[in-house]
Amino acid sequence: MLDIDPSSATSVPPELAPLVAWGLAVAGDVGRPGGPGQLARVVRVDRGECDVITAGGRVRVLSDSQRAQDEVAPVTGDWVSIENEDGLGEVITEIFERRTSVSRRDPAERDLEQVLAANADLVAVVHGLDRPLPPGRLERLLVVAHKSGAEPVIILTKADERVDDDSEAIVRAVARDVPVVVTSVTDGTGLDTLRDLVGPGRTLALIGASGVGKSSLVNALVGEELLEIGEVRSSDAKGRHTTTARELVLLPDDGGLLLDTPGIRAIGLWEAEDALELVFGDLEVLATECRFGDCAHSGEPGCAIAAAVAAGEVDERRVTRYRDLVAELAAQRAREEERERRDRKGGRKGRGGRGSRGGRRR
Ligand SMILES: Nc1nc2c(ncn2[C@@H]2O[C@H](COP(=O)(O)OP(=O)(O)OP(=O)(O)O)[C@@H](O)[C@H]2O)c(=O)[nH]1
Ligand SMILES: [Mg+2]
Ligand SMILES: [Zn+2]
């Protein structure tokens, strides 16, 4: 873990001190621009342009993914180096290696990874208690949160509009060791707990479906109507995809950072086998007792998971969802290996994929 106490961030050079509130704990963590560049953090990304925070304040810059066909495009939360280029103004010239990254399979191009947020310390899976809870969705989002490398949290919003008394219990069963915070922006429930969880210099990224109240939480913690809020359809509580950009917001009194994201429709997993273990650890432990090492838990003799289901110890639907996710990841992995084989044959370098994870470039 990073040392996140700003008062102890002694190795931050004085000229970079204004960036401490924006998450710069120790300059060494994000590297320092080697050349004439200036250190900055991306706080908002629009097409081809970004807002960044520098030690001197907020600046609009060009993202050079526009001019260079680069594998790594800046995302909100990234630490970058910016430089002034003739005729272009400030341009991002380097993206520093991401400490954590929230990513999924690109919904438009199934064989690409899409990074949603960089360098979050915490990733909150947000669900609204005003709607039914699909556990599979929660599990997927939890896998994404675990995989990011940040600490996962679950936030259950709209406690004042709770439709189903069971959903909190269902969530806690799926969550296992992940902390669950229940909130309401209407009566203030849970807001202090969230404030404490975030803390100075730390970044909490919010992910979840449209209309669950992510932007409302940001506004409540900021204490003003900073972000646009959308109504939900009364028939099914679906949101209207009000938020369109990922945005990093500083809480008052340098109380940490919230990273708001647009509502997620589809969450394809990306190379998340290890994270699956964290969400379905109990099943993976059971699986070691299956008679066959490659047991698919779909009717094989001596299957320990089937035995646990039969004994009423494990929910069969959860096993099905687990098997589906394992199959989805295996299929994706197979497609990727096939593509790499093709690329090798053709002598081309693979595009995107593994290389898109972040890291230095230039
Ligand atoms: N009763 C109640 N309503 C809430 C609460 N939080 C949010 N809402 C309402 O839920 C609706 C959606 O809120 P948003 O904050 O726009 O939701 P979002 O998750 O940011 O949605 P997208 O930007 O579309 O992804 C709005 O009508 C809010 O007023 C809450 O704690 N209680
Ligand atoms: Mg929103
Ligand atoms: Zn088995």
C-alpha cells in the first residue's frame, strides 16, 4: 500500500506540493518527468482533449492519442507529463505506469481491453436499493473491482427507497470479505463512513449501472450540485445515462477524491482469472476436492461442488454463474491466443490487448 498520509509525504518536492491533495503521495510513486515536462493528473477526458491538474492549477490539454496511433490513451486518474508544443499548446507526452486500473472488455470491440479509471485506491461497486439486485451483475463488478488492484468496496445507495429487505443480505453473502456501506443522500446515511473510507489524497472510483446514484453521492460529499443528476424511469428504475465523462472530483478540505463514471451497461471481463478466485474463493477451494483435476462441475462423478450443492451448502445458481464466468474468460483467452498466433505469423505486432495496460511510452 501507498503511504497516503499527506503530512508524511516528505519526498514530494515543494513545487509539487499542491498535487498532494490530488493523490500525489510520494513523487517517486508516479515517476518524475525526465525531460522538460510538467507532472499532472488527468481529471476528465473528452474526445481528444483532457483536463489535467498541475501544481499550477487546471489546464486543458490535447491527448496525443489524437496524433499518435498509440496503444495507451490517457484515462481519468492517470498521472501524466505535459509539454507545450508549438501550435498545439499543452500536450500529454507521457503516461506514467498505472498503480491500479479498472478495466473491462471493450463493449464495441470484444478483443480489446478498455480502461475506465486509473490509480484509484478504492473501487466502489455501487448498487441502488430501489431496484432488484441481479447477483451475477454484482459478482462481475466485484471481479472488475478486485482485478483493478485497488481495494474493493460495495456501496448500497438509496437506503430511503429500499424495495426489498433481502437485497442487503444477498449482497453481504456475495460480498464475502468486501466492506458494504449503505447510504442515502436524502437523509445522509453512510456519508461520514464514506468520507472516512476515502480520506486525504486517496481516490475512490465509483462504478455501477446508470441511475444508481453515483453522481448524487459525489454531490452529497462535495456539498454542492457539481455534477448533473438524472431521473430514473419509474417502471424499472433504469437510469438515463446522465453522466457521459469520467471525472475526478476533489472533496472539500482536501478530503480525498471521487472518480465518477458513466453508468455501465455491459461488463465483459478482461483477463480476470485471478480476480475470480477472490469472488468465488469458496468454490475454488471446494473444486480442489473434485475427483478430476479438470472437473467442469457439470455432472462429473466425484464433483465436490455438486456434493456441496446437494447438501444445501452452496447455491446452485451461484455455481452456474461461476461456471459461466470461467467459460467466458477461457473463450476470451483462446481468442486472444489465436490472435497472437496470427499476428506472429503475419509478423505484425499485436494491437491493444496486453500492451494496453498502461506503462511508459515515448
Ligand atoms: N431517494 C433517493 N434517491 C436518490 C439517492 N441517490 C440518488 N438518487 C436519485 O437517483 C437518480 C439517479 O441519480 P444519479 O446520481 O444521476 O445516478 P448515476 O448513477 O450517476 O447515473 P448515470 O450518470 O446515468 O450513470 C436521481 O433521480 C437521484 O435523485 C438516494 O440516496 N435516495
Ligand atoms: Mg452519473
Ligand atoms: Zn467439480
